[in-house]
Amino acid sequence: MSLTEIKCDNLSKSSSGRTIFQDLSFNISSAQSLTVTGSNGSVRSTVIKVIANLIHSSKGNISVKSDNAEVPRGKWVEKAGLLTPYLNLYDGLTGFENLDFFYLLTGSAPG
């Protein structure tokens, strides 16, 4: 079993001159979880999208390591999971890109 670590340092996201969130820092290792809570409109989805590399942060760094080796940005989805009570597709992705994204997460073809 590989040991995976996700490290976020001083993440911030701005859009159109508006600060969405700022200075978010944390470390998560295998067998740990991160819970993101808040009411509608409280930027939960934006935080998750930045961590999953679906959108870029305005500042800060994210690194993912597996067995102490850096994981390339495009391979992060293979090292993390998302549990949500609702099935939501990502607005910024096409239908095919949503299917491809979830395929990469599960490792199995849709259907």
C-alpha cells in the first residue's frame, strides 16, 4: 500500500478582482480526510476544484507525493477520492470531460 500526502501551502483564489478564499494551508496523509463544510455559495466547490487541479489557484502551492515521490499534476486524481452526498457534474467541463474525469477516478469505463 502506497503512502500518499497532499500538501497545500497558502492557497488563494481570486476572480475579477474579488478574493474567493485566501491563505489555505493543510497536509493530508493516507488514511486521513479533509472535510469541507459550509452553506451554499461558501466556496466549497472552488476549494475542491483547486485541490483537484480542475482550476488554478491565484497563489500558493499544492504538492502530492506518493511513497515520497512527487506525483505530476495530471496524475493527482489517481491518488485522491471525493465523497459527496450529491452527484454533481463540473460546469467547467464538457459531458465527455466529466465522463473522462470520473473514469480516471474509478479506473473503470462508464456504464
